[in-house]
Amino acid sequence: MGAPLNMATTTEIVAHATRLYEDLNFSSAREWKAAAPGRKVVGYLPIYVPREIIHAAGMLPLGIVGGGDQLEVIHGDAYYQSYICRIPRSTIELGVSGRLDFVDGMLFPSICDVIRNLSGMWKVMFPQVYSRYFDVPQNYVDDIGGNYYISELSELRQALGELRGKPITDEELAHSIALYNENRRLVRELYALRAQRPWQTPAAEVYLVVRAGLVLSVEQHSTLLREYLAAVSAEERPRRDNCRVVVTGVFCEQPPLNLIKSLELAGCYVVDDDLLLVTRWLTIDVSTEGDPLRNLALAFLHHSESTAAKYEPNEKEKGQHLVRAVKRSGAEGVIFASPSFCDPALLDRPILQHVLTAAGIPYIAFKYAENSGQMQPIREQAGTFADSIKLWSGQ
Amino acid sequence: MNPTPATSKSPAKDVEKDASMRKQKEMMAAHYDRLTSAPETGAKVCDTFVPGNLNELIMCFDLVNNLPEVNAIQNGLRRLSGGYVLEAEKIGHSEDVCTYVKSDLGMIAKGNLAPNGKKFPDPDVLLLSYTGCFTFMKWFELLRERYKCETIMLHTPYMGDGKFTRNMVEYMVKQLRDDVIPKLERISGVKFDIDRLRENLKRSVTAEDDLVGVLQTAKHRPSPIDAYFGGIYYIGPIFGAFRGTDDAIEYYRFLRAEVEERLAEGKGPVTPDGDMGKEKYRLVVEGPPNYTNFRQFWKMFYDEGAVVVASSYTKVGGVYDFGFRHDPSKPLETLAEYCLGVYTNRSLPMRIDMLSQYVRDYDADGLLINSIKSCNSFSAGQLLMMREVEKRTGKPAAFIESDLVDPRYFSAANIKNRLESYFQMIEQRRGAARAVA
């Protein structure tokens, strides 16, 4: 499964990732499932699930991040009031329109009340599908939150073992952890390269290549990442006079691809972001020695990304992840891009903005929906931000 | 949670009040006085939330409980919340997010005055009982930034699979034993005494029994209570600062006697305009009410002879009518089980089961959902819930929208139209049923 894809150029690789991105029928996941009898697919929503456990059960973890701007939502709107964000309605649309009819299980992680309640809706609407609200601890002490989380992981391991008809072994888990460690290393390498040379790795390309990991097997995705890294390193691309920004708030409902492109066209190189955090949620390699569930739990407790859905027990530490991201990536400012009606992102935003102000980091903010079509206001706002950074930085 | 303005500069003379309402008003006024005099008395203050409210534990440390949601409600009833919400938006809070939060932050920005006109004290501790609502976590992160005081997280896992597990209870007990209690001891300077907790819990049980007795009188025809608009008064003390106190025991004993007397006399609920007329429609209501136009909203029901016989909102601070009571013999476990069981910590299928059961047990004509713009915990999924309850009970359901404390989202004409259509629908169903019979 990890064989070379033999796509030598960035154009070919990005074209492949774009096809995966645009395919609302999840054909590649369907093909993966059909390739061998007994295969199963387990979908998951943002922000994080331990994909290693799904993989260890021989199943394909399938990331579902809504329907984007190409999906016409016909049924989904009937399930939600106008003041609720877009991702649950397009996810319902994917379900009721049969686009997820090959999915055997669904995991709804702890992120917000909307996704939490969607887990119950799924149980009512699709009773034949194994679905689970996947809770994570908000207490990060090993023998309190850690023990609770290990038991939650054990329940998931047991349930997926029952779904495939055979328990998941420690060896299978260790093997999967190793594969995901490698995958996360490659994603981090790509992010580091972009921070270093953003003109070589446009944000939209990076997004597409990383997003391919939501629908491909981890082995295939790691191959794709390696090939992309090799291809972009072999090319010289023109460097623009852009400023460098971190984009934050985009961890759940996805911005349209055009929005990401617009930022760069408006003069902002994206040098870090919180898109698709599942691909790099754990910030270190998870140990492959000893109890695999304990290893996953410890990595979650002590070495995972910070985001609005996660409680920060230390007030002084609140928002510092963003300051560190700015410094690490050499960014000159932050763009708060939040989905409309996104409680976690929008409630967190004022605190983060205060932290940035204290650190002397400029920022702007706007909202979007996954189907936003009008980019001109965003382009103007980002362009003005880029100009102000160039004009006023260093003064 | 408590629609009795604790103090009011212009008492509405034309509003009829039960003796229990007057008693509650006195209790609330005394509580706000105790709270606002904390700087003089030296009492320490613990801000916390209604769902997952650990009042019995908080009292073990002589802390005074302050509930920001209740303050927001008070400000809604006193028509102050609209200005506070705008103030919060002016200082950078999104128009999309919870108006309880913004009313609280706006109130703080505007001087942080309690209903008695005195300044709220800064909290000594924020007890973040993270139960059934994601926004709670962000709300207390925002308050922590403002007050720079210690914040204690108690994470209540969500009952996603329709039950709580041993693992969930153990997790919560460990948090209480190893984290919450030692921190409360340190902050308060009071040593934890588990026997004191047991005594407080014993008092809770007595009040809980009487509350359930009151709410279940609505199974009678006519119902002597309105279990939504009136019910919000009834839950005030037990969901607020009084669970586990003698005051609560006395209040609920008094209330129950009052309601049972009405029942014996065959009376319907007391409304702000006096005794309600003939009971024509019996409804189950899902979702919180609007507080900025509370009386106007209620009037739309009693003018039409509609009485609410059961509601989910009166279960956000604890679900007692299916048998749960605080158990003094297992004090920490019982606090955990209480938190796990509150209404908004229940999965959507559990909520559908509960509402369907209410429609049947209370012989209701149907389900009405008041969907709140601010509250995703309640609102996300309610349209599916409505269809499912309709399907299971065969009774018609309806949907209206408003907000908790943001007057911009209360459209009286729209709500009235929808309610009138709904009552007509109930009549048509009755007519059809009679024709078949």
C-alpha cells in the first residue's frame, strides 16, 4: 500500500490531491474497501481521533470535514436552524444522500456541542452504523485524565475489534503507531519547509496534499507526502513580496480552497495554520514499546496541539501556542479565520487576541462558511493587512 | 433559572404572586446581600454553573456560590441584558456566540452590579464544572483572564452512548478527591469534612423529593402548575445557591403544600394575571425560555388556555423525576452521578426518549420546542428531536425560536402566530380523532 505513486511533478501530485478533494463520493475510500473482502471504513470528524486504533483493526480511517463549497445542501438544512454552523448540515447531507453508505462506523470527537449532538443524531438516523461520541479528558494528570482516557481507548479498541470480528492485538497497534508516527513526521517536515520557503509550497497545495490523508490509507498518504516533498524541492518557484502569516480558527469547518488561495494572492504567505489538526495532533513520536494505549494516552496528555476545544489549565500558558507558532514560523501577523457560529473559535478569539496584543503581534479577523463564495472582501482585508505589516513593521 | 427579580426598583403591582414566590424572592434577596457583602464579612466567593452545580460541596468550605447564568437571567428579566450584550460585542465578542456569556461580560464591563445595586465581589475561585455545555469552558477561561483567580476544572464526560459507565464515575470521583477538594481546601482555608458533605446531601434529598412531588402534580387535569413558566420559579432555589440547605427544605415543603392545596381545590396554575382560566391545551416544552419578554411570552400561552405540563429546561440543573436522588452514603460518587445525569449531558436519543415519555405520562397534546439562538447544547438537533417525538407519540409538535437574554431575537408577533397555528393544529387533530371515534 505504500508503493510509490510515481507522480514525479508537483503538478501531477497536486492534480491527484485535488481530485481526491473534489470527490464527494469518496471513490478512493470505496475502492480501498472493495479491494479486499471484509474491509471496513470508519469515518471521523474534526479535531482528533486516534486513527492508529482504526488502522490497527485493518480498517480505513476516513476524515469527514463537511461538504465544502461544491455540495448542494438540500436535506441538511432541514435539520438545523439558521444560527448553526454549516459543517453538521453538510455532513448530514453526505449521509442522507448516500455518499457515506459504505461507511461502517462514525466517530464524533469532543469538540463542541454541535458535533456532540450530531453523534446522537447519527445514532437515530443511521442506526445500522456503529457510531460513537469520542470523549477525551480535560484533565491532564496521568492517573486521573490519563486513566480515564486509557479506558475510553480500550472501549474503542474493543468495539472496533468486535466490528471486525477479531480483537486488536498490541502488535497491530504498535505497527499502526509506527506508521502514523512516520506520517506525522512527514506532515511536520512539510510544514517546516513551508515556513522556511512558502513560495515553494503554496498554502493551497499544502492543504490539498495534507488533506489527501483524510481519505487515503496512511501508507499511501506517506508516499504522497514524500513524493511532494521531493518534487517541490526540485523546482524553483517565483518568490513574491508577501508578508508571512499564521492562520488560526480553521480547525473544524473548512474554509473554501479559494479562500486559502485568496490569502496568498492578497499578499499573505501562510506559514502555519490549524487546518486538519488530526494529521499532526500528537507533536512527538508515540512510543512503540510497552502498552500502546498508555503510549497514545500519554502523548495526548503531554504532547498534543493546543486548540479552543481543549482546556488550558495554566492561565499563563493560554494562547502562548499561537505566539510560539508565530516565532517558530517567522510570521509577521495572525489571521483569525473563524467559521460563522463556531463557538470554540469565536469564544476563544478575544483571549487569543489579547495575548497577541501583549506580544506585539498584529492580527485581523473575519468569518467564513465552507460554502462562502465571495472572496473579494477577504482579499481586500488580507491585502490591507499585508500592506500594513510591510509599511509599519519594525517601527 | 430564577425568574424572580431579586430586587426591583419598580415592583409590578399588578403581578399576582403565590406565597412561595414571595418567599423565594426573599431568599434570593438575602443571597445577593450575602454575596455582595462578602468583602465586608470576609466570606469567600465561588463562581460556578447551574448544570453540575456542586452546592453541597461548595458549602463544606463556607464558600458563597455565585452563578453567572442566574445573574444573566436576572439581567434579562430586568431588561438590562440587551445593553450588556451590546457592550460585550463592542469590546470584541462575536455576535454569533452565547448571550449568557456576553450579558455577563457586558455587566462586568459596566460596573458588575448585582440586582441589589451593589457590586458583585470578584470571585476567589472559579469552579468550572464542565457539564453538558461546551461554552462553560470558554466562559470561565474568559472570566479567569479578567479576574486572574484560580480556576478548578471538573470534567463531566458526556453520556454519548445513553448511559454512564464505571470509568466515567471513577474519573469524576478522582478529580473531586485528588484535585477539586484539595484546591478548595487551600483556597478557602477550611478542611474538608465528609460528614458535613453527607449532611448537606441529606438535606438535598428532602428538597428533591418535594420538587418532584410538585412537578408531578401536572399529571392531573387540570394541572395545578405550569411546569415551564411556573416551573422556572420552582427550580430556582434547588438549581441555584440553596440545594443542601434548610432554606431549600423549607421552601419546597411550603411550595408542595401550596400546590397540593390548589390541586385539591381543582385549580389551575397561578399566572401573573391571577388564576389561569380553563385548561385547553396541555404541552410539553423543550428548551429554555426567553427572559427579556418572559411575562409577554407566558401570556401567549395562558391567554389561550395552554398549560405546560412538563419541560426539559426544568431538568438542566438535575433530573430527579426518574428516581435519581443524591445519596449521602456515597457522597463523591453521588455528586458524579448527579453531574452525569443533568439534561444537557444526555445524548440526543435519551432526550427524545425523555420527551416522548413526558408526552405520554403527562397526557399532553404535543411537544413545543423553543429553540434558543444562543444555546447550541440545547438547540443543535432539535428539529430531528421534534420529528422523532411526533413519530413516536403521534402527537403534533411545533417549533418557535427566540433567545435567552438577547431581546433582538424575540419576535412577539412571529411567536404568537406560530403558537396560534399550533393550537389550531391540535384542535384539528382532536376533531379528526372525534370523527374517527
